[in-house]
Amino acid sequence: MARTALTRDEVLDAAAALVMQHGPAALTMRKLAAELGTAVTSIYWHVGNRESLLDALVRRTVEEMGAIRPSGRAPADRILSVARILRRELRERPHLIAMVHERGLTERMFLPAQQALVHEVHAAGLRGARAADAVRAVQFQVVGYLLVERSRERSPAQSPAESELWDPAAAPHDPALARALARPADPDRLFLLSVRALVHTLLAPGAAPPR
């Protein structure tokens, strides 16, 4: 029996889950109706046709990406928290983010994160072009790091593997380095390390951006 009580948010939740799991091509009105246990006509009544549904998903994704709440006592800590939130949100919904990009709304999506970063670099005493450079440097670091992560995750098995290339004999002057490079990379730790180093440099008193 088809369910009779259904809300627009429930439709969007189910549609978003399908896109996040399988990509937008997997989202059909029939499949969505089956997931919700309702009739296709009910889906149309709540969200319109498939293009209208995709547009609604994009708008909601942009809104959800705006819910950034920095944490930490010092500006540097809060900037780091914004970077971590942004990376997490982008990682969790790659297909939805791609849809936002395809509709030309990427800059609008990133605006709340930029505004949060502006607030923190101002609190750290940066102004003008230096503040703008700091905001963009953090944003580009997050997005660039994520692209490298995804490339590594999707790459075919490597032969020889990194662990084989970096046996201690490959670096007799620094065997500890060879052992460390032979171990799998820890993306979370490296992300924090890179962003902390970047933020420390950007906020350092008297530091001037290269021209």
C-alpha cells in the first residue's frame, strides 16, 4: 500500500541519499517513489519534475554548506575549525557538490565559509589585501587537498607501492624518514598539519604576502 503522508523534506532527504550513494544518474522519479513507498504522482506533487527536484537539491546543498560554526578560543583555532568543517562537508557529498558546480553556484556555496574566515582573519588583525589573500589561501588549501585525496583514493593499485620504494636502504642517511614514508599516509593528520602551518604563516606578525 502506498503511503499517504509525505513531506517535501522527506522527498528531498531520500533524493539526496540516492544521489550521495549512486550519483545523479541513479535518481529517477520511479526509484525515488519506490524508496519512499509512495506513488510517482505524489513525488511530482511535492517537488515537480526531475529537473525541479535537482534544482531543489542544489539549493538545499548550498544552504547546508552555509551552516558553518567556527569553534576555538583563538582566531587561528577557529580558522582551522572552518577548514575542517569545509573539508568534511565537501567529502560527504561529492555528487551534490558537483551538481552545484554544474549549475554555476560554486562561488555562492563557498561564500559563507569565506565570510567566516573573513571574521577570523579580522580578529587576528589582518586587513585589506592581506586578509583577502589569507581567506583565499585557506579555501584553496582545503579544496586542493581534497582533490589530491580523491585522486589518491581513486587511483589504481601502484606497483611498486610506496612502501616498496621507501625501504631503509633507499635513504641510508635518514632511515627513520624512509620508514615513515613507507607507512600509509594519514590524510587527517596531514590535513591538520598543512593547514596549521599555513595559518601560522598567514597570521604571523609582520608577514607580508609575496608579490
